Amino acid sequence: MISRWRSKSRPERRRLMLLLILAMICFLAGPALSAEPEHKYDGVYTGKRSLTKGTASTTCPAEDDASVTIIGETLTFTNSALKKYTMPFDPDPDGSFGQTHTDEGASIVHYHGRIMGNVMEANVENPDCEYNWRLKKQ
């Protein structure tokens, strides 16, 4: 093995060393370059929520504007009934998510859905109403 190495000319050894160095760089840097951002769903999503269960009323409008802001592991939504309601957000790698959240005032909100591309589709339930949300990232 050593005799083969010594028998190679100097330019061939340099080429071989360079090839080995480049291979190591690609091997080590490849996963880092292809990794997705830690908080790839961060942003503001806006659109409509539509009543799917419950009677349309001032408490449960048939249709309403809604917005969601995601920052890291926090989801904050606003609609005509709730302003800046904050809940935990822990999506799966495929963009699906779901939580049941009870705040200090004992308000319960259950939500589950999925983000695909720039679109969030979710079902949001509280004791009085259930909604389908279709929001687009701005």
C-alpha cells in the first residue's frame, strides 16, 4: 500500500488529496445545506373562517375574517370574537398540528389542521361553535 502511494507522481497525489478533501466537505456540509429552517411555518396567515357546526349568531358568525401569526412555538390568532389569543404551536414535519388549549379564564379551544406550502387549513372548535379556517401566508 505504501509503495503504491510513493510510486504516484506528485500531481497525482495532490489530485487525490484534493478529491478526498472535497468529498469530506460535501459529506459534512450536505446535511446542513439541505436542512429546512427551524421555524419554517413562521409568518402571518390571513383569510376566512366559516361556521361548520353551531347556529349563526353574534357569538358564532357564519363567516368571519381571521388571522394567525406563528412565531416559533407560538400561534396567535385574531377574529371578531378573540383578539390575539395565544396558544402553543408544535407542528409535525409534514405541517400537521393540533392542540387543545385551556387559558386562565377556562376558555377551551381545540384546533387541528395542516400547513401545505403557503396555505393553512384548520378546524377550530370551542364550546359554542366549530369553524373551518382557510388562511394564506402573506
